[in-house]
Amino acid sequence: MKSCVVIVIGGVCLCSIAILLYLAEKFQTPDFWYPADLQQRARVNEYLSWQHMAIRMHGSKMFWLRLLIPKVLGVEVPQDKLDAALEDLNGSLKLIEEKFLQDKPFIAGDHISLADLVAIVEVMQPVGSGLDVFEGRPKLSAWRDRVQDAIGKELFDDAHRTIMGSQEAVKLMDGSKMQVFKPKILRLFL
């Protein structure tokens, strides 16, 4: 699916929002993950419907522009492209803070939900490229800390180990294997 979000929970890779919701229903997860309360569920659904064309797209674009294109493909990304992508990302981060979080601890209210799990994965993507999206954003930083506390530091770190190790992993990548995709990637991003 094009709107695929990769989340690893307990070693299980969840590759779409539809699958995530199906699993929550099928296995009757605790109510806070996907609340029965219609208003809270609507908040979760609203975020999940918004994220794939906003924070996911902008976070992954920054990852490509800051890390993969220059380091793997060996192409310098024009500053105006980086600036425009950063502006888009900042707009999405602002919406997370002002619209989705507001003054609540989590997106759906007082408890962590699937929306927070999906959100943190996308927010961490540009962090993996070396961009500290939490700097100067105390509300976003506090939310990240609450998500980490809610799921546990060990699981949080494990879930983000690959993305946080991306800068080192890219140094070891054989960029020649990606050269066949270079024209398409450059058309998409540059």
C-alpha cells in the first residue's frame, strides 16, 4: 500500500493503518489504544487519516534529502529544496502540537493511543537523518517523553534503533546498487 506506515510492536511489523486497526479490533486490545468512546476514537481516526499525506510524507522526504540522496546517491541536494522540505515538515509538526496535541498529554486525550504510536514513528524519521525536530519544541519533546514512558524506554529505543542508526548504516551501504533507481528518485525529490 502507498499509505504504508511501518511500526514494529513486539517484533511484528505493521505495514498499514488498515492492518493496525484490524489487529486492534481482532485482538481486542486495551481500550486506550483504539478507544470505544466515539469522540476519542474520532480523534485517533482523524490523526490516522491526516498523517500519511502530512507528517509521514514530510518526515520521510527530509530523511531522503538529508541522508539517502547525498550519502547513497552522491548527489548534492539544492538548498532551496531542503529549505522547502523543512518548511513543510515544520508546518506538520506545528499541526501536531497545536491541532492534535493542544493541551492534552496524548493525541486522543489522557492516554496513549494508536495515533501516538504512528505519530512518534513518523516524527522520529527526520531525527534519524540528524535533524533534531524536538529542539525548540517543548510541547513536542514532552509528548515524546510521555510516549516513551507509556511504552517503556527499552521498547521505545528498540522500535527506533534502525532509524536512529541510519547515519552509521548509510556509511556502510553500497550505493552502486541504488544507481539503477537514481533517475526516478531524483525526479521524485529534486
